Amino acid sequence: LFVKYQLKDFLVIERKYFFGSDERSLPFLSSLNNKYENLYVITLPPNKKGRGRKLMLNPVEEFCIKNNLLCSYFDADKHYEDMEFAIVASFAKIFSKNFIATHAPLFNIHLSLLPKLRGPTPVETAILNNEIETGYTIFQINENTDTGNIIFQNKIKIQNKYASDVYQNIYTLFNNDLPSINFFSNGIEQDNNYSTTSKFIKKDFNLTSCTVDEAKNKIRAFDTLGPAFILFNNKYLKIHSYSDEEITSRIELIDGFLYPLKVTPEGKRMMTFTDYIRGLR
């Protein structure tokens, strides 16, 4: 009896872990929370935001509080001994080689069909490149960026779609695929036919000196990270969407006209471009 008590006393109950830290993590976390019991969430501490520089909880921690999920802040020096495996989605930390080696497998959800479009901006880059399709890949994290064995992939068509729609399509696809994903698979190695992406800076969102096709691509690509903008009437105008049909309100570019729909003028709220032009008269 004494031996049985000792074994039970030191028994570690394995849990599925989730690592995430921003709004793009939430749909994946929600799907996993619906599937798994005893899910444990690792996120990052509050950041100072806004003009008042107040400490604000990130969306993942807010979700955990609302849904009564176990949650703690990431500690690179801690060993998470009860981890059965971990799923990582939009987590703003890089795992060290030692952390990866001493823990159960960590699987990242990457929003491209690896090995294509490795790096931080796969959805936006796919749209800018006029790709017809993209998708998502689940792979086992190793010490290099987005190079681990692939355990699952699925694709979607993205022609003429905005980035926000692509994200939503991928979230829905993942939720439907989740019951068939085997997180105990060894996966397959990626081939060497890869491409990469990089972070964007403010000037990348600028439509000035763009052709009409380039401007449309940027508007669609940057509706989540951006939006795209242009210097119009000597002020910066953010452009959230456009029409493919010719309408009265338009902006002249180097090879034709762009027909914006939703815009945000400098210092004002979002409105239709037609209303904005009407207010200038």
C-alpha cells in the first residue's frame, strides 16, 4: 500500500500545451480548447500600450480568463515536465535549442504550404506574389526557422482574396481538420525548394507610384497588418478596400484609376471614399 501511495503521489498527469500571444492565436486556441481537456496555455506578460502606457493583457490571456483555462507566462528556463506535446501559433518568442531538446515535441502552425514562404509574413507575401493558392502547415519545431518535419498540410484558393479573408479561411480549415491531425506522427522532411518572407515596414504599405494592379495587391495584402495608404490631396489616406468596377470616385495612379471603397482619412474615422470626396467639395 505504501508503494502504491508513493507512485500515485509522484504521478505526472500529461497535458496538451498551447503557446500563443496575440489575436491571430485565438481561433486556433478556441478550436483546441473545444477538442482537448486539460489544455494548458503559455503566453506572455502584459505590455504597456496606448497613450497612457497602461499594462494591458494580451488577447490570449483574456481568452483564458474568460474560459477558465489554465494559463501562465513563458519562462525559457523552466522545464514543463507535464507536457505531452505543444501546439504553437503566433507566439512572439523564439525557443532556444536547449528548450526544444529537453521538452516534448512542439508543433508550429505556419500559414503557408511549407517549404514555400517560410518566415513572418506568409499570407501577405502570397497575395503580393499573386499566388493562386496557399494554406497552412503543421510542423515539428527544430532549431532552424520553419524547417522541421511536416505532420499535416492543407490548402485553400486565395486568388483576389483579402488577407483577412485568407486568415479566416485557414482558421475554419484548421477547425475542420483538427480531428484528423496526428500529433504523434514523425512527419516528413521538407525538400530544398523553399522560399522566404520578411517583415514589412511602413513604406511597403505606400501606394504612391504603384500601378493599379500593384495597388490592389497591396490593399488586399495589408488589410490586416496595414492598411495600405496613399498621399492624396496633400494628406495621407488609408485605403481598406476597393472596387473592380468603375465608379465616380477614383484616384489616379501611374497607369490608370483606382476606385477605393472604404478609407480612413488622416485624423478621422473610417468612411466610404464617396463620402470623403463629398466632404472635400
